Amino acid sequence: MKEKLIFDLSTPGRKAYSLPELDVPQVDLASLVPRDIVRQEEPELPEVSEVDVVRHFTRLSQMNYGVDTGFYPLGSCTMKYNPKINEDMARLPGFALAHPYQGEELSQGALKLIYDLDKYLSEIAGMERITLQPAAGAHGELTGILIIKAYHEYRGDFKRKKVIVPDSAHGTNPATASLCGYDTIEIKSNSRGLVDLDELKKVVGEDTAALMLTNPNTLGLFEEEILKIADIVHEAGGLLYYDGANMNAIMGYARPGDMGFDVIHFNLHKTFSTPHGGGGPGSGPVGVKNFLVPFLPRPTVEYDPRREHYYFDYDRPQSIGKVKAFYGNFGVAIKAYTYILALGGKGLKEASELAVLNANYLKEQLKENYQVPLDRVCKHEFIITPEKKVKEKGIHTLDIAKRLIDYGFHPPTIYFPLIVEEAMMIEPTETENKETLDAFVQALIKISQEALENPELLHNAPHSTYVSRFNEAEAARKPILRWKPNK
Amino acid sequence: MYPKNLKYTKEHEWVNLETKKIGITHYAQEALGDVVFVELPEIGVEFEAGDSIGVVESVKAVSDIYSPVSGKVVAVNEDLLDSPELINQDPYGKGWILEMEITGGEEELLDAEAYQRLIEEE
């Protein structure tokens, strides 16, 4: 049965609330706000009973798919399992009921958590200080590039107009550069899928503000010449920005700070097991080397050992200012803090080890039935493409992804990075066992056979879901963004 | 697939040196998949060959359109704003993107045969 919209379940007079008697004098709304902004018509809110609401949303939730339901190998997104202890800690009343205006004296625990998380993340990244303010990854990028811009301008250097990004970069990198007023210069990767040093040397110069890079890159490959890359950019006076999307591959093994990066953003909602996607807000802390600390957003959290007191430091004249209300998505910081303490240094290293091992295991298992364009030891993710004979049947990566849904798996990232045609980007993460990985391999192998024997099955997939294949082009061309009453 | 009266670029744009119209090739529209949005330049703006003159967005990717020649934009295909699918349906006809007053930059262009060789290599 088709699930109706909640508006279509509406029956006049039904309600799911009961308000207490009004025990204060009633005031005319128009006496409180300008008359012309007081709504004249009733809003057409759905009129439904409590049981209608509960059943409607429970049914919707049962159609959902998340990492608590099954394997979710969405490349570059690190959809790892989020341990439930994180939720327990974030719900401790001292944290959950804290109010940002309750003052330093009553917030010492929360401030200590911010202060300690700064230290832990700094140690993991090889940076001097961290700000927890940015709300998610792209916001972290914006903050990081604004810091770089502030640094150049503070030195009176206004000639730096360009940010260099490789052609395998996340789309947010050029978008960030552009939002900060920079021109983006794209450089082509070499045949090994890495930054081409000669191409880099060609474009780098005294107008270079920064190079933005992910390491391992979006092909899941480690930029082996990162130290040379850093030298080239630094010699020209530019800075290095580390996009932390792929941090899950290197925790405890390699530090962006040691590679020569000056600024980094983390995605706590990827690497540090906090909810992701529809599950909650993100968090994109930004870390910097010592010489950039004065430019960090304010306030920072400091500790006065004499008074044994944590406090906000607003007296930071070179700061780029606040980038978010209060101190970032604090609830998310609690969960990441819990994760780091629960795993410890050894556990974080093991997480990265297993993430890399799982990816390499899958890659080897899939080699016979799929093409692996860059076939060597990968980090936490890798790319496959359909075999030529499959493509000749008119099967695209999109069809394979949709068919995976019928086998109970969330499809991997597809058509990214852009430099690999028909790319399917698989990131298993460390939290999956061998049985799950094997079942995923079997499904993909079965699909490659179906593609040859019964291509229509793939073209129309998924078949087992509440709704079948969407017309994605039409949805993008003529989106229907709101419900309108049938009158 | 690749009309002989057009000239081509390595970035998969075409230009008709008689009508001065510019668009993207059959190969480009096929690689992009269903085009869902096109960003057009303003009329009167001048470009050098190789400059980004607009953006095509498909369900798969967002790509820059690079100017095959140098010159000034004299017309843009406003039908694409409502019907971006014209690029998929008729890349050399109703899917044209803009018209330019050409001032130079034709030297680097490929003829149909050379362009076809290029995409066969890819």
C-alpha cells in the first residue's frame, strides 16, 4: 500500500495535542508584532491523531536504510558503525542539559572536554591547536581557507589569488576556494592517480594562496610524494590545506602535520564515529600549525592552572572571528571524545589498519569480475568499474548500484571521482566482519553475471523497495519542492 | 556523430565557424548523462579561447564549458534554461549553447576526423 503524505491523512478536527487552560490574560497578536506580518489565513497543517502520527512516521522509518540496518560502503563518506556508548555519554544530564549561557563556572566539565578534545585531535593530526566551531566538513574548509587568507593578508601579501586543487578533489574544495574569493586552478593527476609534480610546478607561483589536498586521495591512494609537494608549495609562499575526509586510513600511522600540511579539517561524523547523513549534525574541527594559531576563530578554550579553571579567551585580535553560534556542535564533540577515549591510541591505529585491510580484501575479491583501474595496494577505499562486456550490454555503474539495493546493501558512491569513467567507489570501513564483506562480494559477482544474462533486471532495479527506480533527471530538472493542497 | 562542417576542441566543445554557434559534442553529452542544468554567460562578455564560459550539470557531474575560440558573446540559447535536455537530444542543433563574435583562437581547433581519433583513444 502506498504511504500517504501526512497532509493526506488529515481529517478536520482531529488532533494529537492537549494544551492546559490559558491562565494568563489573552493578548491580541497584532498588538505585539506589526499587523502586516501577522498571518491572515490559517496554515494548512495536517489534523491527525497521535496514533496516526506515530504509525505514519514509524512506517517511514522502516523504509529507511542506515548503518544500523546494514553494510553502507559509501566511498569517501566513511559510514562506520557508531558505537552506542557515544549516545549514552552525550545524554549525560550534565552535558545534555547544559546551556551555553550558564557561564564558565557552571560549565567547567564541558570546557574541559573541549580543551581535551583539542589536544587529542591536535596530537592525531600533528597540529598545534584546533577549533571545534565549524558545523561540518565544508564549513571546516571555509574556516581553514579564511585562516589562510587572513594569514597572507596580515603579512600584507595581497597578490595571492589562486588555490590549486587536483582533478580528483572533492567538489567542496573548489567551491570553498571560490567562496573565499580565490580562483581555482585544477591540475591533472598523473597516470598513477597521484598529483603530477611537473603540472604542480607549472602552476605554482607567487600568486598561489594554497594547495588543497586529500591524502590518501579520492582514489584511495596515498600521495607518496607529499613531502616534495609540500616543498614546492611552501617555496612559492603558499600553504597546504588537508581535507580530512580520508583521515580514517591513517590514524596513528601518519600525521598531516608531519607531511607538511599547515591547516586541516576533520570530519568527526566520518572518522570519529558520530552520526552522519540524516542521523545528526556533522562537526568539522579545524587544526592549524603554530604560526596560524592567532587566526583561529574565537573564543578559544584555555586553562589557568593557578585557578584550576577553564575559560573562554575572546582577546584574540587576529582571529577571523566566530564561524558559528556558541562553540560548534558540542553534542557531536562529546561523541567523538568518547570514541577517542574508548579506543585509545592503540585502538585508533587498529581501526585504520582494519579499514585498510577490509578495502584491500574487497578489491582483491572483486578483481576477477570488475575492472580495477588503479590496481595496487590501496588505503581505506578503492575504485572499480564494470567490465567491457558488461558495458556493451548497455549497463552503467548506476544500474549496478541500484541492483545492489535488492541484495540488501547500500550502494557505494558512484561517478566519483570524476577522473575515472563509470567509477564505483567502495569504502567498507573497519567495522565490518569477513562474512559481511564476503556477502557483498557475492552480490556484486552475481550482479555482473545478471548484467550479461538479463540486463533488463538491472535497468529496472531496484525491485524489492517501496519505490522503484526514480527518474533522477526529471527530479533534478523539475523538482517538486512542496506539497500543495488539491483544490 | 561528428559533423564535418564543425570544428572541435580536446575538451569536447564544438564551434561552427559559419554560424558562430558553440556547443558540446555528442561524446560529451553521452559521458555526462542527462543534463539537468546549464549556466550561460552574459551577452557582451569577452572570452579568450580556453576560458570557462559556462557550466553544464548532469545527474553525474558538474563540468565547465570552455570557449573553443576568443571573442564576444552575442547570443545565448535561453531555451536551455527550461529544457536542458535539448543538449542530450540534439547537441549540434537545438542544444547549441551560445553564439560568439569570433576574434581569434581558431588555430588550435580540431577537424571532425582528428576529433574522432581523439575520442577513440580515450
